[in-house]
Amino acid sequence: MSSGLPPGQSDQTRLIHAGAEARPLSRTVGPPVQRGSTVLLPDAASLYDEDHCVTYGRAGLAAQDALKDALAAMEGAVGVSLYPSGLSAISGALLAVLKAGDELLVVDSIYKPVRRFCDEVLGRFGVTVSYYDPLVEPERLVGEASGAARLILMESPGSLTFEMQDVPHIAALARERGILTAIDNTWAAGLLFRPLEHGVDLSLQALTKYVGGHSDVFMGSAASRDPALVRKVDDGVHHLGWSVSGDDAYLMLRGLRTLPTRLAAQGQAGVQLAAWLKDQPEVGEVLHPALSSAPGHELWARDYKGACGLFGFTLRPAPQAAVEAFLDALEVFGLGFSWGGFESLAIWCDPQLKSRRFRRDLGGPLIRLHIGLEASDDLVADLRRGLDAYAKLAG
Ligand SMILES: *Cc1c(COP(=O)(O)O)cnc(C)c1O
């Protein structure tokens, strides 16, 4: 229906349709942001022509499509699905490929809310979940997998403890046995490590972190090179009814434009601070795969193009009050979960490690730092302030 409304209609009707006609858009550097649940179809034949028409806004409109295309280019993917959070990208991908009777192998250093999903939800649907030591030999991991093993879910470096896995090797061995592989690649932001180029079937990430980059929007993605898997995972999004808004997709795309620049600056500052921390008397071990002395460094150097700004370090053993004094003395670092934004953050990790099956003795309390875009000198001074407060109580 054109908006040349027949004369004689009431104001009530005219105001519903006034100004609503489609018109050519001027071209801007970003996509148009369309807010729409209803999509108006051009004619009756198009109403059920889902092969050629978007018939409902939940599947995403211009901004979501632009973001998917950009992420596919970054990941070297055939297709990308979007989810309302990083956690839903992982739970959604798992639900799309697993069925009752399957076994899922999950790295023990997985992001903790994923573990909760696996334990509390997948079990109820008849999927067996087994956790494996992030440091296990790939041959052993894949060789000892049961006949029911359907998928291996990796995260490298691991959440909080930063263990590196030989992802390409695991992916190659799993493929020989017909086991699918997926990785939570949030640390590398889809850019520093490209899982699909290394034989992984599904590259998952919390766009909430580095791609968004400004700590103000949630989203997740699943990328694949296999058209059948792309279809299956995307069907899973539709089955569960997930959708992301055009405004959020626009913000993600805006973040993506500066991702390489931010990652380079934050990664470099992170390595610098990690090296500085290594020399401080209050510090035990620094867990940063880009440090040549760190465990897993060779794998990182072989497969990764750089580091992001997230790493961990241990303090020498001390009462909890000293750990809290360290954190409370920080003025530039905020205390907060999440990471990937422009701001520096610190947390104490030990309570989160309790659910792990393979617990290593780290030799002292574990702190995780996210390095933002502040000047490194100010961050060093802040950490020194924290370590001084710690030393006073550490005895
Ligand atoms: C934050 C995070 C997620 C979850 O992302 P949300 O958008 O917060 O749901 C998943 N994996 C890792 C490694 C994360 O750090």
C-alpha cells in the first residue's frame, strides 16, 4: 500500500501511516539501524516466500546483517550466528549440535558460567559432560574419548589460569575420529587467533568483551566454515527464539572498526605490565602466554598473532586481608568482572577456582588483570600502590 492515502481518512488512520513510505537511503559509513519486529512484504506471494524475503524482524535486519558479514570476514567463516550474549552463543551452539546420549568433553579451565550450563542443563537432557585437564596430551584426550563423544569444547588460554592448549592438534585428531570441535575464542577476539583456519569447526566468542570494546553491550557469535554446520547452528538460534537488536548490532560494528588498534595497544601494555610484575618481590608467578618464561608460550608464539590485555599473576602466600588490601588500594584499576573494554580492571580469582576438577597449586592467591587504554606509567604506579598495601599486611 502506498502512503498516498486516500483523502477522507481520519487523522487517526493518517497518523499511523504518515511518513512511513520507503525511500532511498543516503549512504553512511555504518549500516542503517532498523528497529522492526514487523517487516512489510511487497505482495501476498511474498508472505510465505522465506527463501527470498525476510518476513519477520527477529532474524535481524540491516545492521545485524552487516555485523554478520563483517565478523565472517574477520573469522574466515562461511556464516556467523548472533546471540544476545557470549554465554548464550556457547549454550546455543551446544544445544544446536548435541543430543541425548552424546558425550561432551569440556576443558576444565572453561569460563565458569558455561560449566554451570553444562552441569545443570545439559545433564537434564541426557548429555554426559566430562571435564579434561587443559594440560592433557591431545593424543590422550582424543584417544581416550568414548564412542559417544560428539564435541570437544576448548578455551585457550583458559579462563583465569591461562593454560594454552594445542588447538590445531586437538582439532586434527578429533576430525579423524569424527568428533566436532569448538572453542571459546574470546581472549583472541576472533583476530589474534583464527580457529577456523586451524581446523576447529566452531569459533565462539563473547563479542561483549573486545569487539564491543566499551563495556556497554552484550552479544555473542558462532562462526563456521561448514555450510551444513552454519545452517544447523543458525536453526538453533531460531528454534530458541534468540534475537539481537539493530542498535546493539550497530554498537558492535562500531567497536569492530577499532578492534585491531585497541587490541594492539592493550596487548602491548599488558605484556609490559606482566614483565614489570614478574620483577616485583610480592609476586609469585605471572600467567601470560606472551611472556617467554610462561607455560604454554611456544603454543602461543606458534599460533597467535598477538596478545590481548588480559592475564593473571599470583601473589606470594598471605592472609586474605592482604589480598583485599591490594585490591582496595588500587585507584586506576576498577574492581569488576568482565574485560575487553577501554578501562583497566582487577579481580581476585580463587573463589571461582573451587569448582575445577583439576586444581593446580598456584602457590598463592591468583589475581586477574585487564589492561585498558590508560597510560602504562599510571597503571604501574597503581599496581605498586597496591603491592605496598599488600606487603604491609603480608608480613
Ligand atoms: C564474558 C565471557 C563469556 C560470556 O560473555 P557474556 O556476553 O558476558 O555472556 C564467555 N566466555 C568468556 C571467556 C568470557 O570472558
